[in-house]
Amino acid sequence: MLFSEKTKLNKIMPKAKFMKFANLSSVGRNELQANIERLILANILRKDTINIEQGKAVKEINVFEFVLKEKKLSDNLIKEIDSNIPKYILFLLRHKDEAQIVISYKEKSLNSDRYKVLKIYRSEWQCFDSIKLEIIGLNLDTVFNNLISQIACGNIVITEETSIKDAIEKSIDIDKINRKISQLENRIKKETQFNKQLELKKELKELQVQLEGIHNG
């Protein structure tokens, strides 16, 4: 069991009602209809179910279980749902006896109930019965941040001097540079002009130095 019996709700949500609640675009509605077989509000983590105080931002954590027709659900749909629903969410994606956990780091917009999703993290697909998460923290803010850290599985590093926001922004910068490095390496392989190759290799070296600086910073 992922969370304790006291947190269980297991409330099936009609697709039409959920799509309206999440204010999904036509693209999001189409993907949800095509890829999700059943939607369940599986658990609610809050003071009366886990005996942990509310945080400044996080008042409760909703666990949405999506039973999938195939082992796929896009980041775009996760982002759209998480941006529009004014709650903190952990997504449990299930396909047959396997499952993947998805969670995002998001910040509330100043002038609306919408959120800005900064980064989405996914666990590996694994046997549902083997999935484990620990509830760690003195309030729900730290519980949620620790869930992110567990699911990110080493992709973010939090220290006493580093907040989770700083760690995630650092991981975003690393991802961007790694993508640029990969694109440059592909261009170098395809480039036939020697002088142009040298230019690209110089640019690649600069990115590698920049990446090393972020890792060591």
C-alpha cells in the first residue's frame, strides 16, 4: 500500500466532470479520453489523515490514480492538469500491474488560482506492489518537497544551504545545457566543413565548462 488506510478515498471521478474541473483544452481532453481508462481520487494527505500540520503553501496533497490504456501520458497533460487545479497533486499512473509516480514542482500565480509548473519528475515504471514513498516532514510543505526529492531520485540535490526551489532551478539549467550539448554533438557529427566543425567544438567546450561550473556551484 502506497499510503496508510486512513488516507484512502478511492473516489471514481467521471471523465467529463474531471475535464471541466481541470479546465482542460481540447487537446488535453482528447488525450485524456484516448489514454485514460479510469480516474480515481485515491488518497488525501492532510492533517486529519496523516497527523501532520498544514504548510504555508500546501494544505493537502491529493493522490490521483489514472488507470491507463497504455504506458504513456504526456508531460503536457500533466502540466495542464497541475496548472489549473488549485491543489498539490501526486499522480499515480497505472497500467496492469505496473505503475509510475509523477509529481511536479509548481508555484502559485500571484493574480489567480492557476499555478506555474516549473518541473515534472517521474519515477521508473515498476511493479505497483513494490512502490514505496516515505512521508517525511513536520508540515505538508516539507512532506511535499520530500516526495519530490524521492521521486526525482538523485536528479535534485538539497542541502542545508540549498532550498528545493534552488535545487530544481539548478536541475532545469543542467537539463537545458545537456540538451544543447546533445544537439551540438549531433551537428558536429554531420558537419563536413572543417572550419565549421572547429567553431562548433569550441561552442561545445564552452557549454561543457558552463555545465561543470553549475555542477560544482
